[in-house]
Amino acid sequence: MRYNDFVKNLKDKIYSLMIQNRRTHGQFQYTVPSPDSYPFQWLWDSCFHAIIYSYFDIEAGKRELTALVSKQFDDGMIPHMIYWEKGEPADFPKIQWGKEDTSTITQPPMLAYAVWRIYLEDADKMFLESIYPHLKKFYLYLINKRDPRQHHLIGIINPDESGEDNSPRFDICLSLDPLHSMDENFQKRLDLVSQNKNCNFEIKTCMRNFFWIKDVPFNSIMVENLDCMVEIAKVLGQTEDENFFTENAKLISDAMRRWMLEDGIFWSVYGLDYKKIKVKSWAAFAPLFARICTKKEAEKLVNEYLLNDGFNTNYLVPTVDKLEPSFDPQGFWRGPIWIAINWFIYKGLKNYGFDEEAKKILDSSLALLEKSGFREQFNPTTGEGMGAKDFTWGGLVLDMT
């Protein structure tokens, strides 16, 4: 009964959390992921927020995304952080990630997906028309600037661009052993920020020499979002753009199959010869989100990977296979569960008709929220909540019910 009551009241709890975390700055409105730990605006967080808002406040979702694109760079990049309010907490302004009011790196390109979800709720064509130039510029930036060899895979210049700051997928390119401290990892990532500054933020000819990974989730998310761009362009009568985004979604999907796929598993790659990074993480399931896998490949992922000993922990889904030497159930992105990742996997499973497995992930996500509240991450063994409190990502369970 207690669990049922929790689920019944879940929407009200999420609504209260989103209102609590809502902020305004002049004409702009945005939502912070956590008041104490993350008091600024983040790119993919705001996209998640818009999806959550689509269930009870469409206008708030539109304003969230409008604020996000307001700081778009001239070259089209949208920064992963916007410092609307300065001064707290002390560590973020001190780091600054390269600029005074924003960071100089990006994050997984979930923007078109979020815009399309908002549009599907109220068919506000004026909103689409107002934000479309920003969308187009952003995805053109990724296609043109983040694929210098024109092999149709998007590269990232910092682990933080993946959204998974210290994932063990990036250890090899940071020259880190599977077991190392958070401080060691963080310093390596800050060194990349300094190198980016020294490169005068020139990616194609300079920054790619220091860190350049073609990550499976980033490219999977790109494919799904280009599909959303096709739908948006169709509504707006932008036939040329519709064809362009259709073509590029297929080019990236085909390139992932060519360079990343081995024995039914997609692996992130690095280097001029596209070496595969064979660290078993949730990234293997990301292609399901964009329908890149064949049915046979999806069945193998679910039956031999998702349900095997490594990922079949007490609570689902650990971000790293527990049999990996880097696995740490309290290690930020090195094992703990994040609700947004569960959302990606849930959506991917539903794409292929794995309804029973998807429900297990939803049930586990709800159990974690019921046990530990709206926390940033959760121990996959104990269900203990860790990291930031009043963390908005838990609201994504609305989109899983």
C-alpha cells in the first residue's frame, strides 16, 4: 500500500520539485538540477526538464528551452553550462570551464527531442519557428565541426561532453588506471579545459589532438535527434533541411555500424584507426534509443548483456558492469544508477517491444525514488541515494509510466 501511495502521488511530488528548483533571470526562466549542488542551467538537464514539464506545464518547458538557446555561440555550439547567477557555490565560478558566463564545451544533443516533445503537446508552430534557427545551427555545428575527417561520427573533446564526467570509458584517453581518485580524474578534465583555452577553442585543428572520442551514447542521441529535426523541418515546410537531416541521421547510423560494432555490441572508439574502448557500460544499450540495432542485435543486448550477471544488480541499471575492474557502486559514473540513463534504456527497450524488461527498469526506478527520494544517483546494490539532493532527473519516471 505504501508503495502504491507513493506512485499515486508521484506527479504531485515531481511538480513540487520542479517548482522548487525553478529560477528566473530577467526575461529568462530555467530550472536548476539541484539547488545546493547544481545552481546553474545545464544543457541536457534542461532538455530532460522540458520533457518533464510536458506533463503539467508546457509554457515552462518552452521557456526552459528558450533560455538554453539564448547563450548559443556564434559557431552554433550550445554550452553545457550557463552561469545565470554568479557567486555560489564557490567551486563552479572558480572553474568556469573557459568563459565568464558559460562553459566552452557542450553536452549530448537532446535539444531537438525536447522541442519535438513540447510541440506534440500543443502544436505551437510559432514556438517551433522561433527556436528552429537555433536548432539548425546547433546540429550543423556538430556535423561540420565535430567530424573533421568526414567519417560521420561526432567527436567529443572532454569526458564532460558525454554527460558522464568520470565514466571509465574515458580512462584510456586520460591515461588513467581503472582504479583512481575522483580528484585525479577531475584534474585531467580541467587540464583539457586549459588546453581548449590554449587552442583558442579551435577544435578541428588543435583540440582534437588532446582528447577525441567518438562516444556511442552521444552519437546515438545525435541520430535520434536528427530524426526529430526531420519531423520539425517537415512541420515547418523546410524540405531541403528535412532531406539533409534524414541523410545525416543515416550517415551517422551507418558509420556507427562500420566503426563501432563488433559481435553485436557497439563500442566507443578513439584514435585515427578507431580503436574500440571495450569497457562494459550502459553505453552498449544507447543504440536502442535511436533504433540503430537490428532486432537480432537488440535481442542479444537484452538476453546476453542487460540480463547477465554484470548488469543484473539488486537495483537496475548500473552504469558500469559490476564485473569491470573500474566498477564502484559509489563511484559517480563508475557504477551508480542514474534515472536519466534508466530512461534512455527504458525508451530503447520499448522501441523493440521488450515491454517486460522495460517495466523492470521502471519498477526499479520507482523503488529507488520511494526508498531514497530524489537523489542524483543510487547505489545499485543497496538502493542508497547519493550525491545531490532534490535532483530533478527523477522526474523522468513520469515519461516511463
